[in-house]
Amino acid sequence: MFKQRTIKKSASVTGIGLHTGSEVKLTFNPENGNGGIRFIRKDSPGSIEIPADIDYVVDTTRGTNLEKDGIRVHTVEHVLAAVAGLGIDNLIIELDGPEPPICDGSAAPFVNVLLEAGIIEQNKPKVYLELDKPVLYSEKEDGLLKELVAMPADDFHLTYMVDYQKSNLSSQYTVVYSLEDEFATEIAPARTWTFLSDIKTLRERGLIKGGSLESAIVIADLDLSDGELDELKDLFGVEDRIELGENGIVGTQPLRFDNEPCRHKALDLIGDLALLGAPLKAQIFGARSSHSANIELVRRIRNVCVKKQSEEVPSSEKVLDIEDILELLPHRYPFLLIDRVIDMEPGKRVVALKNVTFNEPFFSGHFPGHPVMPGVLIIEAMAQAGGLLLLNTIDNPQSKMAYFMGIDQARFRKLVKPGDQIRLELEMLRMRMQACKMEGRAYVDDELVAEAGLMAMITDREISK
Ligand SMILES: [Zn+2]
């Protein structure tokens, strides 16, 4: 995940908002610039736009709510978890009501439409937030400690644990090692949940108007009489009698994961961390945190984190310019056949450019009136790019030289003419001791013009003066 991401085309989800109970349509729209994640309330005067940013958080009662100019978007965490979990950096989230639809209480419906819309990489490096020291937050509520810790790390990892000391919810634990590999399948489908004892209170506070047994797991932490069960039946608006299922789960829907409640808490935290406005490189440990604790952690991280651009530079920018190349390669005019290196992963691959101009000395003899770049010189340009890759893979490159020992399977596919820009792409297949095998391809306007296998070797450079 090195380049910023958005989606290819718009995609929508419709449904009921959990707390407000109103029907709403949410539409994800591509954001091809660098504007981050923004909500737009289409139904508000002037279509108020609210950035998904910690600065706009106004309330964290059973959900994370954003507000700007008096206009709110309620319960943003599941949508934001889907967006952040898929590594999307720029996106417009349009709503025609005050709250995203709750759907099945998980982030899966959002993930599914985003994946269907197609996630695309933009030509901009990702900007990460990094920590140089641990960030901690804890608070005590009802005698239970809620704890959050963010430690400096080279990527995002999350370890989460719940333990409410209630008989029908066991102590649970989950780990997300890689959002890219695990979020969509392991975390996004985990549904929101609540204790039965909380439902009445929430209703009394005017919340969860749109809640139902289809949109949440309800965990029975009470021994209920038949009369109370009937009362709940009315509250949920269900026709059938409410049954207490196995594991203390109300209703008959099976759990999607044994530790689904814990996974959902991890999902909520991923959604709240998205309010940092950029992906975070940190190892997070969380226990029993609520949205208010999550938001406090996000505030603390925001105060100490440092923005860093990803190491991969977009293709429009250079990694090595001609000065850098002259320092590394012994070749000089007219035999230096690389102008720029635009991408370099030491030990893996290099992408270099050669602008072929009419003034190249070889055109005068190859052939007069019909200038064509000699194929062997394309291979030589490839070898020079490969030499740069090799030298960037070893220590003290200035005191070494890369010699080519063999060319294999060279093929010339198309003619290269004055005005063409050759893009040379080399991959390192093997590197043993000082010897290495590479595979090279040359393109003009994305069309393959030549390819070859190259063998090279590193030796000490003899400095003669
Ligand atoms: Zn949630």
C-alpha cells in the first residue's frame, strides 16, 4: 500500500440509520484529488461538507458523530472502518440523511460495494502517520478499566480484547496483523452488539430507533421473565416470541465468528482511527474501549504523530536524477543511455527512462533517412538500468562497478524512433554472492519494444586519477 487510493466509480447503499431510524441513501463517489475522506449532507442547505477528521467530532454517545455548521453526520464508524480497512485515502461519502444506514450492523455491506466499485491507485504517494513514542489512554467506567495503547511500529497492527465480567460474554481476543489481508474477511463482517440490559436505557435516551435483531447482536446479560421478554418483543418490533439462544444471544441468528463481539470492537476502533485523516503505522492494543475512549486516543495520537510520505515515489517524480546517475555509473556521453530513474526497490526492481532524441549520434548512421535506434543499444540501456539496481542493492556502491556477463533470450519487438521515450523495467530474479540475474523489458507508450535476460557481476571500481 504505497500509493493513495480512491474508487473507480460511484456506488450506493440504502437502509435505515441505527439511532435516528430514518431511511437514508449513502453514495460513495471517487475523489481523484488529494482531499481525503469527506461526508456531504446532500439534504442540508448548501450541501454541507464535513471532513472525516477528529476536529469535527462532537459526540460519542454510542457512536462517533461529526458536525460542521450545525449539521451532523451520526454513527460514522462502520463506514469509516470500511474505507480505512480497504486502504482508501480519498473519497466523497454523500448522504441524503443524518446517518449512514446500519444494514446488518457490520461494515461488510460498505466493503462489498466499495470493492464492486473498484479500488484504484492514484498517482500520489501515501502519507502515513508515525509515532516516535507510545501513546496511552485509559479510563475507568463501572469499575472496569478501558485501555488503549499505540506503540510505534512499521505498519498498522491491532490487538483487541474484551472482558466485561458478564456470564454470557466470554473473555475474547482478536488480532489484525494486516488490514490489507484480513480486514475485508475477518473484521468487516463482525456485527455491532449490545447487552440486553442496555437496550431499554438506549431507547429512553432516544437512541437505536432503527435497531432490530437484523442489525445487531443482543447479548442477554439478564435472567428475564416471560413478561419482560414480551416487553422486549414490542421494543424490537418482532412478531415472534424472543428466544434466548445458545451463548446468551437473543434471537436465532448464529454468530459469524466465535469472538464476533470482540472483532466488532476492533472494527469500531479502526473506524475511529480513520479520523486521523491518514493511515497510521502503529501497534495498537485495546481493551473494552468505548467510542469516547477511542476518540481520546485519536486526539492524543494527532498531537504527537509525524506525517511521513511513503517511500515509493510516484512515476512522475524522479528517484535518481542525472547527477546521481553520473555518480553511480561510469558511462558518459554518448554512451550513457539513462536519463532518469523513476522507481527503485533495492534488490527487487528498477524503472528508468531514456528520452530518444533526433540528436543521438547513432541516428546519423542507423540509418540515414530512416532513423532507428539500434536494438543492442536498447539492451545496453537496460543493462545500465540493471547496473543501477545492482549498485543500489549493495553497500558502498560508489566504490563498485557492475559488469555484464551475459544476455539471454533478447528479443526486439518494435522499432524505436526519435521522439520516443523508453521506459526500462528490470526485475532482479536472483542475487548470489556478487552475481545476479535480471529480467528486463523496454516499453514505448506501454508497448513492449524489447526484452532480455541479463547476467551481471559486481567488482571493485579502480579509481584512476
Ligand atoms: Zn460499531
